[in-house]
Amino acid sequence: MTKASPPSTDTVRRLIRAIVKESADGASGPDVRPVAEGGEHATWWVGGAYVLRLALDRDGTVRQRRELRLRDLVRPYLPVGVPVSVAHGEWAPGLSYTLDTRLPGGSGEEYDVSAVGEADLAGLLTGLREVPVRQAESLGVPRVAPRSLEALRRMAVPAAERLGAADEFDPVLLRQLTRAGAAQLTAKPGNLVLVHHDLKGEHLMVGPDGRVRGVLDWTDAAVGDPAEDIAGLALAVGSGAAVRAATLADCGPRPCLRGLWLARCDTVLRLADRLAGRDVGPLPLLRIQLRRAWEAILLERVTELRDDVPDEAE
């Protein structure tokens, strides 16, 4: 699908003038400047209180309009902030925009999450499980089948060897996940919940005190495998913090370990693709995410999960 070119500063200023009242003294309106982080939407700061997000293709428009409805649905269930749209419409024919309130704090890549912040993340995971799946699907949120961890493992093994040859990673580490282990961590049928599905650091708003103040960009939300959000948190805040938060949320050891290994395989594949020129992600961030995902955690000492022992909150 063809994407529109990101709008110029003048285009954004004209749009803001149309939706935000100018000051009485005839000033040109609030300052606008592009947001450096993120690439899925053209995103601009508008003064100090708002963020303008513009979809660049029809698919992005569909997802953004769905996101506006979804945010209203999830907000009462979550202990962290969710942006509020104060204006939305089209910035070009068939292409949507939303002018959102700016949440407090900075990017999760800027501030570390504290122990209390981990409790905030636990509340996020708990709240998402409580959102009625049928209501989310009625808004158009797609249902996504769980990924095959074994298929991911098979792809990650040669990628890990390439990273080892480049002195980027010790491929021996990936041997901890055997074929039998991947099979043991298969997602349980029917255990689908609403997942944010893109919990990377730039989508977490964290205060200087380490508290999680909000979660941005719900355009990729889906009804799917809860381990995907644990995997996202492993990339954003590290495996230790992600598993502690998931444990506080009563997710159980199986989804915790599944999320951990999804994240680990993903980081190996993404960094290998980037070094091979098949990915355009920022190399320093991909290396940081690899290091976070491969933090050693105590839960890895669990070598067998009996199927007859309940390990998830009912």
C-alpha cells in the first residue's frame, strides 16, 4: 500500500490553526515540531500539551480510527494513563489525524522503571485481561493466532550463529531453548486476551521517579496471546522487570517463560536482519533490546511445567 509523504511543517501549522483557536493577539498558534521517536505515523508535538499523529495510508487510517474507540474502552480498566483525543478528522483525503493530550513523563528509553513502576506494569497486564474481548472485537480489533515458538526458534538458531560470527552474541545461549522446551511453552488454546501488541520503550511514558504514567499508540492492539505483551516488556524494561511485573499480575510461569523466549528469539532475528541490511531499525537500540531480553532470571531454573498444574489466573 502506497504511503503518503509525511506532511511539511507548514501543512501541520495550517492544520493546527484550523483546529486550535489562535491567541487574541494574532499569534500564529502553538509551536509545532516533529517527534524524533517512532516511525509508523508522522507525529508532532503541538505546544507543550498536545501530540498530533497523522496516518500516512488507508490502513493506518483504519487502525487509528479503531484506536480512538479502543482507548475509550480500555481506559477504565487501566491504572496508567491513556491519551485522550481532543480533535480528530482528516488531514488529507482519506487520511486521518488525531490531536491527543500529552501524557506526563518521558519515554521508557529515557527513564528506568522503578519497583513501583513494575507494579504499574502489573496493573496494566491485569487490566488488559479484564477488558471484555467481545467488546474489543466489536470495535474491529483483530484476533491474532499465537505464534509458533518452535518455528521462531528454528529461524533464530542460524541467525544466532551469524551474530556469533560477527561477535555480537554467544549462540550457545540459544541452545537453552530446545525443541521440547519450545513445545512445552506452546500457548494454551482459548487463552486469548486483549494485548497492546507493541509495548516497546517509546510507547511507555515513565516519570523521573520510575513510575509508569501512561501507554501510547494502541493501533496494533489485538485479541491474542498474552505472552506477546510480556515479550514487549522484556524488550522495553528488561527480562527481569518484565517477568516480575507479569508475576505480580498472576500471569503464571508458562506465559512468563513463553514471553521471555519470544522476546529473545525476536531480538536475535532483528539484529541479524539489521546487520544483513534487511532491516532499518536503529542499531544501538536493537543491541540494547538484545541485552535486555537476554538478562538471566531466576524463573529459568524451572525446567519442567506439568500440564496438570494450573499456572494461570482463572
